[in-house]
Amino acid sequence: MVSRLILVLGDQLSLNLSSLREADKARDVVVMAEVAQEAEYVRHHPKKIALVFAAMRKFARKLEDDGWSLRYTRLDDPENAGSLVGELLRRAEETGAGEVIVTEPGEWRLLNTLTDAPIPTHLLPDDRFIATRKRFEDWAEGRKALRMEYFYREMRRETGLLMEGDDPAGGKWNFDHDNRRPPKEGLEFPQPLSFAPDAETQAVLDLVETRYGDNFGDLLPFDFATTRAEALQVLAHFITHALPRFGDYQDAMLEGQPYLFHALISPYLNLGLLDPLEVCRAAEKAWQEGAVPINAAEGFIRQILGWREYVRGIYFLEGPEYVARNVLRHDRDLPAFYWGADTQMNCLRQAIGQTQKYAYAHHIQRLMVTGNFALLAGIDPHQVHEWYLEVYADAYEWVEAPNTVGMSQFADGGVIASKPYVSSGAYINRMSDYCKGCSYSVSAKAGKKACPFNLLYWHFLDRHRERFQGNARMRNMYATWDRMDADRREAVLRDAGNWLRRMEAGETV
């Protein structure tokens, strides 16, 4: 007699899952299901859907090899109920199981769905993270500002990562100052690992092409890792070949070079194929052995131990309404060039084109190109949030929403960021070669050929002056604006307004 169903979600592909530890192989049945409800709640990039389904199928086979009784539903199964709750009810009827155990999902949407399921469902903490939800809540309690840096330092102390007794290795907590080198000519980059689809993955690709081939993004070529063993290869490749220079050039952007020295492991971390602490330990070990400099090891570890853990904490602390915040009251629609329409802005063409092809862009492309533009142009942050959730292979709401709503769009009013992350074209020009191939001039401050980032930067500051002029980190920006000749300020605002009206009218801008 089957006692319980153990639901394993598509981003919970970890043998050390709390629900599996709680289960009994002798009398419980694992349930996994590819369902339309999860594949279609937003129009996910086809590569992301294929990655999740292929990894799910291979993880299911691993569970069976390990002795688990399993009920797996494929998307094209004619009996597929179309939703996780529907599949749970179907499998309960088949097996006689009277309750469900599941590790809590990483989205409020699904968390609420399972909590309200018409079958007793017990949610267990997701302890695949370094900090529990309660640990973060305890840290946040009573603080006026929830800054990542201070949380990160506590995580360093608790884990011992990059610590020398009570002190940070190298005498500093943060080596970010050393991690902002612009790209130089002749810089050579390691090629990422590529995994040719096997028969099982190919079957998924055929299915996704049939069902979701019209979604934004190129399904092929598909070369993602789809097992833990392959994900570990990606990690080892990064540690050996890219991490040594990751620190120096982590903010750099180059045409035709989507990956540079980045790790390319976020999809695997967020699926559960890699463990965050094992990833951090691998980077630390490489530094201890003298294979990588400390600025590289620290900068990488901070992104996982600090930022990744922090944004998860923020997501659950702030609650399900967080994704709807819009303190700046931005209401423009997302322009068509975010969906592949032509644009004369080369930086956006590069970042979005890369996203369409690979379901990937690194953090500076997301923050300072696509995100920066959306904020400057006053795009509705909920539309921006849904776009990021749709187009990236590593996007799950717990990690995507705080990065977008908070860090990128300042729609949360400063929960995450102490100031909006806005810049003119000068920053993009310094950190990339994009401006050389652009129809606009990054050196032009006004006029039809002026870089839109230059125009919109001042337009943003002007229209939000009341909110930001008292911000200590923005005083110099406003002082520079105020020193400008009045006629120049008027010309900038006029040209910015005209450019926005052209964009809204659907012109190619």
C-alpha cells in the first residue's frame, strides 16, 4: 500500500532534497510531471523549457536506478492533467496515497497553489541554500536597511569561506574595486563546454519545437548540460580555465563574445544539479592552491554566497506582492525591440540578440544595458520583470524578481538598492566595444545622433528630482545637471521627449 506521494519539482533535481530524505523508498512514490501550467504561465524561452524537461527526465531515471518507485508524466502523455495539482490527484487515485510531501517551491504562485491543494500536502523547507529563510529573517529583523554586503559578511563568518580566523582573507571583505577592468584588444577567452543532445534530449527538443517553437528565442543549437555529472564538468572547466581572469573582466562586454570569463553555471545551480556551497568551496580551493587570484575567487563567491542567498531572502521576506511594486510609477510598454524587432542601439541589439540565441546574458548586460534602458525610459517594471522571467534559462521568480524589480528597476523603492542603477552611454562605452558599431554617437549629448542613454539619463534624473535629489549618492549627478547651461538642459529634455515619442509610436529607434 502506497503511503504518500513525494512531489519533486522541475527545479529540485537534487538527491539530497528534503522531501526525498523524509520519504520511505519501501512505501512512498515519487511524482514528477511536465505540465502545461508550469511551462506556460509565462512564455518561457524554448531553450529553458527544453533544459528543464531534459534534466527532469534524466533525474527521474537516476531516482529509479537508486530504487525509488516513480510516476513520471511527460508533456505529451494523453492522460496528462495539465497541472501539478491535477497530476497529484491522478496519481493519488492510481496508488491510493492519501497525502503529499514536497520541498517548498521557489515561487509564491506555486507555494500558494500547493498549500491550497485538495489533497493534504506537507511542505518541507528547501535546505539546498546556505541560509535558511528563518536565518535571513533573523538577520533582517530590526534593520533599517537590508544591504547585501553586511549579510554577505555574516555568511563568510558562518561558513568560514575565505576567512583567516576572524578576518577576511587578503585583509578585505570585498575586492570589487579590482573587478572592473574594461576589455582590451587581443583578449582571449576560453570556449565553454558543449554537450551534444543524446536521444533522450533530442526527443525533448522535438516536443518543445512542436509545442513552443513560436516562443521568443532560438531552440537550436542546444548544448546545455542536462545531468549533474555534466554540470560538474562545467564547474570544473570554469574553475580551471575562466575563474583566474573572471574577477578582472566580470563587467566587460564584447560583440560576438557572449560568455567571456563567466561561469555559465547559474542554470544548473537553480535546477538543483549543483550545490551552492560545493561551488563556493571549489573556487576557494583554487585560490588556496594559488591557481586564481583572490579578487577572482572573492568576486565569484560573493555572487553566490552573498547575492544569490540575499535575493532569495528578500523575495520571501517581502511577500507575493513584491513583483507588483512600482514606486516610480513607470507605465510605458516594453518596446518591440525587446522581442527581436530592429533597433539602432547596438548595445541593446547585442544584449537582446544574444539573449534570443542563447537564453543567456551576463549580469552587467542585464543590469546596465537592458535593465538600465528600461529604467531610464520609464518602462512598466512588471512588464520588465515578466520579460526577464521569460527569456533566461536561469530565471526563476525567487532569484529573478528581486534582481529586476529591486536592483534593476528600483520599483521596490530602495529595499535592495540604495540608489537607482542608471548610467549614461559613457559607462557602456567604457566597459564594452558596443558603441563603436552604433548608429548613435556616445559622445553627442543632444541632437538626433545623440546616444539615447545620454538623453534619457538626464531625463530620468529631471523627472524624478523630488525623490532623488536628497540621495547622498546622487548629489553629484544633480550638481552636474544644475551646472549645465539652461539652453542645453532644455535641448536635452526636448530631444529625450521626442525620442521617447518616436519609440512609443513604433519607429525603429
